[in-house]
Amino acid sequence: MNTRYSLHCRICDTFTKSKTQQICVKCSSPLQIQYTEQRKDSIKTSQRGIWATDAPMPITNPGNIVTLGEGNTPIISLDKFAAKMGLSKVYGKLESQNPTSSFKDRGATVLVSFIKELGINEIVEDSSGNAGAALAAYAARARIRTHIFAPSSTPQQKIQQIKIFGAIIHLDTNDREATTIAAQGFAQKNGLFYASHNLSPFYLEGTKSFAYEIVQQIPEMDLPHHIIFPVGNGSLFLGAWKGFRELQIEGKIKEIPYLHCVQAELVSPIVSTFENRNVPKHDIHKPKTVASGIAINKAPRAQEVVDVLTNNQGSAVSVTEQEIMGTQNELAKNEGLFMEPTSAVAFAGLKNLVQRNLIGANERVLIPVTGSGLKDTSAIATSDRG
């Protein structure tokens, strides 16, 4: 086992020796990486983006890094949107400018680098689109054969993107959860590595770079008070929390911003759990929302998301389909930002948080544009109100 890190279960405090283990052998909870050496021993490279930060990473040999230049995404002020919300400052971090046009590239670069380091040459993943496209791209660069399982309801733009990278795509006519089960079964039957972005602790090591970049790009005195995320499985939300905690422990920042979770009202199990409500039946049986990227009923790390919300004193809110599409349209017309409906969920949630007095007029807010609007154009006709 690499002496730089270990795989740790935050639920039952069990350490796992196998590098390829993704869930705890005792309680079946997803694992996290815990570093066992000082930051000065972190991998150093001449790469840009996430590999140029001083974040500890679980890769031993820089020659195994598989990168497409991900990270280092710009932060811009959204002054018109801020004014409409009655706020002094709203930032947008343009994750849509990553190589495959979503934040998923952050996780994919670390996960695929780890897979390459192990010498694995064929993998299986399941995805609603963006994670599959990211993994397919990085695996293509690493010459790793890839099977992507996706629901047949996945936007065609994302399916075509997965295909162009040479991945073998398996479409499932059932819901998102059934797609996961099919992928796991295929991997087990064929003796292949299940490279799950939902379970892999290595994926979170990539998404934590989001927090490191914010601290590098914005002076501490101007750091956002609040960051709002669209959340399905929570990989960016949880990665950001991990990154901010590492930075706080290292003394690089004093305070961690409040992290908020936003889901579509039609599929909002984390919001329901956070508010101690039963999950509505339509969440389980008919998860139809334009925000397909977060239409997840059974996220493996859902309890982790709720625990972070509690520890961080953040909030979880939901938004309607009309609010999602209206916000997507508004930001395109007024700020020049064309984002997919899943990204618009977080921006729509800002209004809800302001109305609940959870965000004050003089507090700074940052929201990631998690994916390009070109990746999912399904809601454009409906949201176009002139």
C-alpha cells in the first residue's frame, strides 16, 4: 500500500488496504482518502490546472498523470444577476470551460491517472452523461478501453460526446439506479474494474481542486461567504468541502464558506432528508426533471452530503422546473452564460436562499457553472420566453 495515503471509512473508522476498494468492507459506506505524510511530499509537476496546485494527490509517479489541461477555470462577476437578487456580489466559476465542458474533468483526471498507475486497461462506468464523457475522454488519452452505461433518456449531445471518444456505450431503458446496477453486474461478470465516479475516493481528490483554485484566485478578504451547488451525487460539493477543510487545517484560510445544496423539486431526496421529511413517492417512481444530471434518488454519499450541510451550517433547498428553465434563460440573455439546466438549478436556488434570509444583501456568493448549455439543449424551446 502506498505510504502517502490510506483509504478510510468516515462512518466506522475502518482503514482499508486494497487500493481498488471503493466501499468499506465492514459497513459498505464509500471510502475517503486520508494522507499519511506532510503536504511537502505532495506530487509536484510542471502541469497547469489542478496538478499545479499544492493540493496533496494520491499519484506516486508524475509520469502516470493523464491530463487535458483541466482546471484553472475563470471566475467572473455577475453584476446584473446580483442586482436582481438584491445582493452586492455574485461570482460565477466557469467549470463549463473544462476540456469536456463540465466540472467532471477534475475528478476524471485523478481517477484515470490512478487507474493508469495500477496498469488497468479496461474499465466500466455508469453516468447520466457528463461523468461518462469525462471518463471516456481521459481514458482515451490513456489508451484504456471504456464501457459507459447510461440511461436511454440521457441527452443526445452527451451520448454523442461519449461515443466520439471511442467508449463503448450501453444504453439502459430503465431509470438511473437500474443503470448503475447494470454497470456493476457487467463489471463483475467480465472481471473489469468498476470506475465509479459516485463511489471512487480518487474522484473526490480531483474535485477538491475546485476549493484550492478559489483560494488561489480570490484574496482571502474577498472570499465568498456562500457557495451554492447543484447536487445529485454530490461529488463537487463533497470535494469542495474536503479541499476547504485541508486548506483550513493547513492554516491557509480561517473560515470555510457556507456550502449550500440545491436539487430539482421533482428529485430531491437529499433536501427531504436534510429537512427530516419522507422522500415523496414521485422522487422514487418518476424522476422526470430537465436537470437530468442530478436526477439521482439513491446517491451513495447522500449521508455525507447531509453531514457536511449540518457541520458547515449550510442549507438544502429545491427549485421547480419553471424556476430552472427561467433561470437558464435569464442568465443566457442577461449575462451571456449558456449553461445546462442542471447548472441553472444552483442559480435558481439562490433566490430561495435569499428569500429565507439565509444569505444577506452584503454577503458574497459564488456559484459554479457546472456544465455547458451545449451539452443539453432539451429545455431551450420550453424556457425561451422571448
